[in-house]
Amino acid sequence: MEPALRDAAVLAGRVPVISNAKARSVLDWEPRDVTRTVLDTADSLIGLGLVTPAGKP
């Protein structure tokens, strides 16, 4: 069986619960703002020439 399919079959329709609570408490860490992260990623891709801004060839 394909490994990716095997992993999906194990979940069998269940939604895994993912939490960053331990990182927050142990490391005193705060995640970055989602909007800021998306905008920074877009700026980085544009800066590297991997994509062009909307409306530009």
C-alpha cells in the first residue's frame, strides 16, 4: 500500500487535534500573525523572482 494512503487510512475520517500549547508554554513562543506570514511569503517569492505581482507580466 502507498505510504501516504496508509497514513490516511489510519485516521479513518477522524480529524487530528493539533496544538501549539506546549511550544507556547515551554518555549514562551508566540506564532506569527497569519496575514503577516502570507504577505511576507508573497514578498519573498516576488523578491526571488519565482512569481510576479498580479497585473505584471
